[in-house]
Amino acid sequence: MNIFIRKQEDRSKPNRRDFLLQSSAASLGLTSIVNSISQLKLIGSAAAQGAGDYKALVCFFLNGGNDSNNLLIPAGASTARTAYEAGRGATVLAIPDASFDFTPANAANGYWTGSANSTAAVSSRIDTLNDGAYDPSTGYTGNNMALHPGAYPLKTMFADGDLSFIANVGTLVGAQAVTRTNFNTLPAAAKPPQLFSHSDQQVQWQSSLPDVPFSRGWGGKIADLLQGLNAGDLSMSVSIAGVNSFQVAYDQPAYFMNSSGSVSALTGFNSTAHPYGSSLRNTSLQPHYNNAVPAPSNKYDPLAALRSGGDPLAGTNYQHSSAGWRLRAIEQIMAMQHASLFDEGYNTAPESARITEGLVGNALAQTANADGTSSLDAHWNNWFQNGLFNPRIPDIANQMKVVARLIAGRSQLSNTRQIFFVQLGGWDTHTTQIPGQTTAGHYGLVNQMSRAIRAFKDAMVQIGMWNNVMLFSASDFNRTFTPNKSDNSAGSDHGWGGHMFVAGGAVKGGQICGKFPNLTVNGGIDCTGNRGRWIPSTSTDQVFASISKWFGCSDSQIQTVLPNFTRFQADLSNGTLVSKNLDFIDYSV
Amino acid sequence: MFPKRPGPYLIAFLLILLIVLAVWLFQALTSDVVIQAVQKKQAERPRPVTQDPIPTPMPTNPGIPRLAPGSIDPALQAQADGLHNLQEPPERDLEIVADFISTYSKGIGGNPIGDNADITAALTGTQGHKGRVFPQNHRAIRNGQLIDRWGTPFWFHPNSGNQMEIRSAGPDKEMFTADDLVQNPSPSGLGVTPQSGG
């Protein structure tokens, strides 16, 4: 460099140019070292997070818009209860106060006590640990609150300190305060677009970014950011309920499963009774195709198979059967080389699916019994007695069971972070919301949901993972407080802010967080009209930021996941969380 | 006689010359004589004559009549008049209502939100809503709600920002019964009605 073209030959006396060059070089070197040290710190911190600190996040989505006005309910004698009965219609949508103390009518409706089913009297009334902190005005609820009778299993979790509610949460933009007065005149950009519309509000709940066109879900963003914590080939995101916005990501597309407890294989194959390897004639290749072989040698790898002594694509390697022909065809398609990058990229999808299929099969095998049942089934059988629902274990319960089994089999997946998505549909109760049965209408949905979640908790406790799991509920929106008819065929229509809950070992349970709505219809926080559609007092961002932090996101990563968060809350410091009544996670767990 | 490297001497000479020039220019521009001469010159210069612009009349287009306050575009009015036309099948009413919602959406940038009363207010431009595509005093509006030809309010169910189920209770005036008429039925899975719920 310049140092070699200088005139002065005596290098023992550096001139000004030498000084500048050398000090710059030194500073560059120093910068690199400092950078390296800081990177090492990051790597160390990442490694520390990833080593043995498995965390699973479960999004329990209530598709259709849960009437959470009838999930967390004012009880006893209070101003809130009076407003509740007046608004909901005492004989239309209101849950009678006497219903909170009940005796299950028969053995099928009974509850698991930990050792047996019981039909003894129970109560869904709750005692909150943060009395009054959630009241919109002093003494409004009188600390007399109850859960829907069908949510008794959730009440047991609330009482055990494993579950808390967050009241009146909803999508908000945050650029300008929304009030009943300005609701109809605010610029469109100041409100979440298409309020009260199913798909729009679902997407907004699952992205928590209502003022920007959808690109990724907030779960997908987390998966993209924290993918370095996972060593396995399975995506951080697994959906047991199909495509959703929550898990849409750039780098970590969700892996989709069904609730049957087995991986979806090619028609005619499955991981246990008829694995792929059984369609091969060359037995030396079978380990590469059978899911039972431990990772990573179970991965689809035609070249490895080729090296082990045979051409996996040779016709003679496959059984002369329709299954063998199908397998050969799909293997040939996957082994094709493409000139186009797009084609190559497209080809990685089925290849990736074959790889993860084997991994997931191995994970599920950890809890699989020889007869096709699971070692965790007992918990769901306890909470879904024979004769209650038909089929006995509803789909949502099976979805939760698959999540539990994947967590139990996590060692096979080599991932320290998983994000699961499950969904229960049918909450759009515009008509006959209360049909008078515990297994139909809104009651039936609450009943299924609560039992499935309680069984999940028991399963997690059994395998010692309850502290490593956080489940949160979400739904399109709350429903109108007032009924749409005056008889027992009434339902409710689309609302806005509603109550959600979070559950897990790290949850500071037994609380109602946020602010319970003032139940005044045609005034107060009823956004417009006279139906009781509450303007949310807590944004989805605020809740999801706390959850993101628990999952391992740094403050800057939370800004990426939830860019609007600071419009509602300065930070996640304990002081701020307490002042907002949103202190629902114990980060030390 | 001359130094071997004249460069530094040349640069020093040019710097001195520049400083001398700058000092001279500063003194010249701040002298009273020069300032008075400039002021005198400016005072003698004639001012430009300003004239008020001649107002240009707004172009008139005889093809676009001015609308009376509270009225709507005649084409939309004609479409609204087609509602409850007993010469047309009742399904036509739902199509017309869907067309009005579509027109509103194109103008405002999204479907109106809320239930019947909210949507009616939006279409008629009342309660602070912008734009008006439906006449406020139409016979199909009763108690602030759009009604079907049997007198029952339509049921609006926003599935997405651009897809809305519109339901008429039909002749029996009971919603969610077999004789209901439905435009853009909702997808299954939400559990909208026992019939379509999943």
C-alpha cells in the first residue's frame, strides 16, 4: 500500500502518513476483534438459550369469533352483573348466575378429579389474585367473576395458577385513540381495516399488524428470527389445522399435519403399518426409507443409497406392486435435476416433506403404543368420557394430543423452539347460540376447548414440560354484547375487543389482566350503534410482545415481530407491565 | 537560482494573492459610496405593473347535471328503484344490494362494515360516513335498515373485506330457514349457521 511508496527509507521514524495508515489499520483490526467478541457473546447467548431450554408456543385459534362476553362473566351482585343481564337479555344470551354452581347432570358430563370421574358439585366462579386491578371503575365487578360453566376445566387451571385472562384485547392501529365519538369520522388509516370481517380480522390477529398489507404472521416472524436456535430439519412452525396466517414466514414455512397422530404419507403408505421401505425389493436400501431408523440416516438421500451398493432408482429395487410403482415414480421425480432455479426450488418441497415426514414419524413413535394408541391418550380419555361427545375424542382434542406427542418426542426433532397452531371452528354463533345442551352451540364449543386444554396440561405435567409450554387463545373478534333476537333462537353478531387467555407453567395465573370493559351499550366503549362492540383497551401487540419475550426474542427482535408495539407500551419492563396490568408471565421460569 | 522544488513557493504565493484580493473586495463592497450608488440605481428602476387575473369561467358540461342536495347519481337512483320490483324475482333484490355494496367499496376503498344499520348508514352517507350511493328516503329503508320485499331486514355477514353474505329471510320472515335467499354464501368452518356451519 502507500507505505511502500514513501520517499523516506528510514522506517524507524514513522511520518504522519505512516501514523495514519497504521492507526487506521489498527482500528480496523480492533473493530474486528470487538465485533468478533460481541458476536461470540451473541453465539454464546444463543447457545445458552438453545441448550436444554425447550420452549413451545401453542396458538389455539377459535375460528368464527368467540363470544367471550360469555366466557369471562360478571357474577353475583355488581354493577357489571346488572349491565350484563340487561345487555345480554336475562333470558336470551345471559348465563344465569345460578349456573355457575352446578352438578354435572350425569357421568358423561362429569369432570376428572385426578383419579376418577366425578359428578360432584363444582363451581366455575373464580377468585382473582389481582382483585379490582382490571375494573374499568372502582368496584365495577365487585371481584365477582365466573367462567362459563363449560369452562370449568379452565377454572381449575386458573385456580392452580396456570392460566390468566387478558380482558378486552383486540386489533388496534395505535396511531390515534379510537373512541365512540370519533369512530365514524376517524381516517380509515387510524382504525384496523374491515373491522367485523372474519378473514380480515383473523389475518390481523395473526399478524398483529392491521395497518400494513399482510406479508408474514407474527409467529412466522419469530420462526424466521429464531431459526438459529433449532438444529433439526423440521420447521419451527407446525400446524395441525392447515394453512393459517400466523405461521406464514420467509424462511420457516409451516409443516402441516393432521390430527390423526400419523404423518401424511403417499396414498397407500404410512409410517407404521406400511412404511416406504416395505415397497423396496432391495433390503439394503430399506433403512434409508423406513421411518424407524434414527435421524439423520432416515433422511431421503438417493445418493447415499447409491453409495451403499445399489441404485435406488433402478426398477429392480422396487416391489412389483402398485405401491412400489408409486414410490419409484415419486423418487424419480424428486431425483430429477432441473436447469431452472425455480424448478429446483419447487423440487425441494416434496424432498423436504419426505425428510420431515421421517423425523416427525420418529417423534410420534416416542409415545406410540403397539396397538396404534398413544401413551398420552389417558389424559384425553379422562376429560372426554365415553358418551359425552361423538366421536368420543373431538378433533380439537386430537389436535392437542398431536402437539403433546410432538413435544414429548422433541429429542428426535433436534429443535429447541416449536410453534404450533391448532384451531376449533364453529364460533360464528349468529343463531341459536344457547341451544340448551352442554355439547352443542357455544356451550359445546367451550366445553370441548376447555377439556382439550386441561388434558393437554395434564399430559405436559406428566412429561415434565408444562413449564416449557405457553398456550394462548385467539379469535377473529368478540361478538356483539346484545343478542340479535329476543328468543332462544338468538345469537350474536360480529364485535371487536374480547377476552383471551394464556396458559402455561410460566404464566402468572389466577389473574384478570388488562381492563375489563364497561358494559354500557350505546355509549362508553361501544364503538358505534347499540350492539355492544367494545373498543379494545389492550392491543394484540401488547400481549404478543410479552409472549415473544418469553419465547426468546430480544427487544430489537420484538420490534421486528411487532413493529407497532411501542405505540401502545414503552417497553416490557416490570414497572410498565404492572402499570398496564399486563404482568402475566414469570420470565424466570 | 530557482529552488529545485518550486511547488511549495508557488502555493504560498497564490495564497497570499488570494488573501489580498479578498480584503480588497470586502472593503470595496462595504464602502458608503458604493452602497449609496446601488440604492440610487434601485430607486430609479420602474416597478412592474401588477394586474388582477381575469377569472376564468368554469367549463360547463351540459351532459352532467348538477345534483340536488341529498340526491344521488341518476344511474344509481334508477338501480335503487329496481329494488322490491315485484316484476323481478326476489333474488334480483339481493343482486342489487350486492351491487350497491360493490359500488361503495370501489368508491371508498373497502366494503362498509358492521351490521344492517351500519351498512345502511354507510350506503346512504349518514352518521358521519363519507359518500352516498343509495337514496336516504328509499322505500327499502325502514328504521334505518335495508329490508327485503317481505319487510324483514337483510342480514349482512362480512366474510372478508370484499366478500359479504347477504341473506333475506324469505316469505316466512324467519332468518336461517329453508326459504332464505342467500347471495355470496359464507364458507363453512366458521359455524355461521347450522346449515352451513362446520
